[in-house]
Amino acid sequence: MAVSSPWNRRFKGSIIKPTILAFITSTMIIFYIFSTSRLLLHPHQTRIHIKAPLDSSSLKTSSSAKLRVFVDHHHNKPKEDDETATLLLANTSSSLPEQFPIANVETHLSKPQLQLGSSREKLVQNKEVFHDKDLFHEDYKEMNRTLKIYVYPHKKNDPFANVLLPVDHEPTGNYASESYFKKALYESHFITNDTKEADLFYLPFSIASLRNDKKVGVGGIQDFVKNYVVEISGKYPYWNKSGGADHFYVACHSVGRSAMEKAIHVKLNAIQVVCSSSYFLSGYVAHKDASIPQIWPRKGVPPTNGPSKRKNLAFFAGAMNSRVRENLVQVWKNDSKIIVHSGRMKTPYSEALLGSKYCIHAKGFEINTARIGDALYYGCVPVILADHYDLPYADILNWESFSVVVSSLDIPKLKQILEEIEYDHYLKLQKNVMLVQKHFQWNSFSKDFDAFHMIMHELWIRRSHLRQIY
């Protein structure tokens, strides 16, 4: 009989011990999973409701798609009137904050339920104007009550008073939004002189005014912004305390996209409230920065024209300053239903907007134009051909409910896309256009829910959660 050597006994022991250890570890893991699985589905756990992205092809995954996340602390199930479909989201844990539980993730969609990439996905339409109306109104009230902004002070005899102080007249022109905002802010209750209670700090320079100032001009804007930030950071402690993260500026002119090239820390840290809000621009950071509408100011109550009186299917007129516009006009210049013009029209622009069901927003030199505001003012459903556009108030408004978002690659299919929209659905879109009009209007004296207050809300949801003590 063979005698077991110490080496053999040690060899057998080296196998048995890891095996036993692995068995014990596996048993503990199985026990842990079994004991905690019920906790993951606990009925009192906070749910995360992820809203469907905004554009018409939102169910497709893309670099520009964004998920709207709302944490419902008050209800452990969706409201009774919500229609939900549960989707299995890949890599969810890597995209949600750690403090949010992963379980019970629901995506709000209208029926029928569709798989990602379905050819019928464009039929899925959420007809509600707001992503979450109750949440918006709750936040709006809190914003209106508590939001405080400190404006860096400047005197009327400042050499650049025309750039830093609000205008003393009604703003006009294509880039009036930044002047209207500043004028409304200075007259509002949001201003504070107590920096300890300030949520945000406003950099009051106007890009449009700098462009038109003979002392600065287009070529001097970058140096002006750089020197301005150096000056305020040396004179006041507020910029250095946060690195500019609780500061913001407002710009609507296209020159604004390059205005920060010599002040990169402004572009990366401060909140940029801009009309040129494109995912394609490296300097624009969605969720940190905010998109505002470019609005041509108009006085009085918007004119109305019933849907049945709008005889043209779609309308566009504008300068040929982009390939998108050139392609649009080339494809549809001889069509009887889609009316397109290159350059100025001989007939009134307003009549064409009032006489069309859909009004086309095609990007020009910049991705933003005033055409969305024009369409909404005249009750025309916007058709948006500007790819990579972070649409204004996208955190608040559901653009699918009052516009049609179409890829510029689908210009040849534009008539087909619009004609396939059933008339009842068009009526709903047009009705919602009338509901959102007030959010895209400037007023001589700001009113609740107008463009000024909507921008303030955008700032409210972007304010820093870490208050600095000055």
C-alpha cells in the first residue's frame, strides 16, 4: 500500500481549502441576493421617471439625445393618467447619479409600445406641452419666491456703459433677446445687493453691443471679455470663490459662440445662456448651459387664423447662407404645397406665416434663427430642420407636442412626412402652439411665464447646490 507523502497531503489540502472557501463565498452571495432582492422592489422606494427625449426620432439612441430625469419623492407610482411602458435600459448605472436607486426605472411613452428603432416610432407622440406640469409649476413658484441674482455694478459714466448697462429704450432687431433680458432683470425683484443671499452672479456685458461698439468691434470682443473677467476677479472675491461656476452671461448674437476663446474658464465654468445652443459646438455644454429663443420683438396681441384657413402645407423664406437652406429651396422651389423663397419676399412675410399650416425653421449661418419665434407668434406649427439644436426650454417643454422635428437629411421626404400627419393630430399641434406662445414673447413689463421668466427658470434649475459664503 502506497504511503501518502507530506507533499501529497499538502497538495490535496491546497485543493480542498480553496474549494471549501469558494463554496462558502458562493453560498453567501446567493443568500445576499435573495435577502436584498425584495428591498430593490420595495413599494416605498423612490422611483425615477425618465421622460422620453424631445425630438421626433427620440426613441433612437444618438449622441444628441437626452433623457429627462425627474425624481418623484411624493408618489411611489406614476399618476393615474400617465401611460407608461417599461424599457430595459442598458448601462443605466453608469449614467445615473449614485444616490438614485436603479430599480423601477420607467420611461413615459404614449401607446402603442414600440421597440427602439421601430419604423412606426414617429407615430408615438406625447401631446402634453410640459414634461411634468406639476413639477414645473412647483419649481416656478419657488424660483419666483427665492431666486436672487447679484449684478456686477457699473455707473452711467463708465466708458462701456452702453455695453454693461441696460438700454433705456425698447429693444429691437434680430438679437433683442439679450437686451430684453437685461432690461427685465434690472427691473425685477430677483436683484440683490447682498452677495450672501445671491444664488447667481450676472456678467452684464452685451455681445451684440460690443459688436456694434466702434471701440471694440467684432475683432475686439474676445479681449474685452478676457479683460473684464480679470478686472472683476481682481476687484471682487466672488468669481475666485467658485471659479465662475455660479456666474452667467446672456448672448444671442452668433458672434457669442467665439467670444470666450481668450477666456476659456468662462466658457467651461460659467453658465452660458445663448441662442447658439448647438450640441455640435464644443463650447456649448448641455445642462450646464441654457438655450434661449431668438425672438423678433412684436407689439400687441398675436394675430389669429384658424387651421382650416391655412391653405399652404408649409412655408419658408430666407437668405441662402447654409447648405440646408440651399437644399430645401432646390428640392421644393417648384412645389405648389411647400412654398419656399430665397431672399426677401415681395408679399408680406406675416401673410405667408398666417396662411401656412407648417413653418420651416432651417438653420442658416447659425443653428438658431428667429423663425421658430415667428412661427409661434403667427400660430404656425414649426418644422425644425436644424440638426443638433438644443431647443429652448427643453428641460420644461415637450417640443413634440407643438412642433415637428425633422432631420435635414429628410428634406426630400418633407412633404410625405407632413402629409402623413393626420389632421386631428395637426389640430392638436396647432392648439398647443397657441398654448406656448406666451413663453416666447418679450413684454415691456415682464409677465409670469413670458420669455424672461422662462429664462429665469432655466437659471434656477442650473444654480449651484453648493452655496459660497462671502
